[in-house]
Amino acid sequence: MKGITKKLFLLIISVILISENIISQNYRTVNSVQARDIIKQNEDKETFVIIDARRKSQYNEGHIPKAINIDPNNPESAKKLSEMDTSATYLIYCRTRNRIIKLLKLMHNKGYSNVILMTDGWLVWKQHGYEIEMPCWE
């Protein structure tokens, strides 16, 4: 029985490593300084989309200009992703790394091929004093 448990453990670890390697081929990581430069270079391109992966309430407290909100913990996220262009370039961020990893996995499963992760998150973006967009309430 001990040998079976060890083999099962090794199989699970192998599957995780292989899937992480496959996912890692479809994204790159940047910090907030690099992300700001990428946003400036692509601000007029329709094929460049910024995704805020935080909760809607957090998004409503301010976000990177032109960002759309897709919370991977929301069941509607998969539907939103199905309606979007998988060949466009996406820059995704959240408060910490938890949600961008979940969103990345969803995007990978839907065939997205060009994803950029802002790994230092929203809080660092704010600390730098970069532009923030607030929702318009009527």
C-alpha cells in the first residue's frame, strides 16, 4: 500500500508540474512599472485589454484606467471570457496574486494565448501614485 501511495503522490506532482509548465508558456510576468509602460504603448490598440481580477466592490473603489472587472471567483467570469477575443493581449492584475492565478488558469483553459500578469498588484500601483479611474455614479 505504501508503494501505491508514493506512486499516486508522484503522479499528482507530475501532473501539476506539467500543467503549470503548459500554462507558463502562455503568459509573462511584469511589475507595475513595466505594466504602466506596456499600457502606455498599447493604449490605443483595440486588441489590448486590462483586466482587474479583484472583487466588484474593490474595483468600484478605483482601478487602472480602462480596466474591465472579471473576478475569477464569480460564476459569470467563464461566460465573459467565452465572449472575448482569445488572440488579444491581456494584462491582468489583482490586489495580491491569488485571483490572477485563478484567472490565468481560466483563460488558459479557454485558449487565451497572450496574457501578461502584473505580479506586484494593485496596492503597489497605488503606492507609485499612478493614474486611477473611479467609476462614474449617476
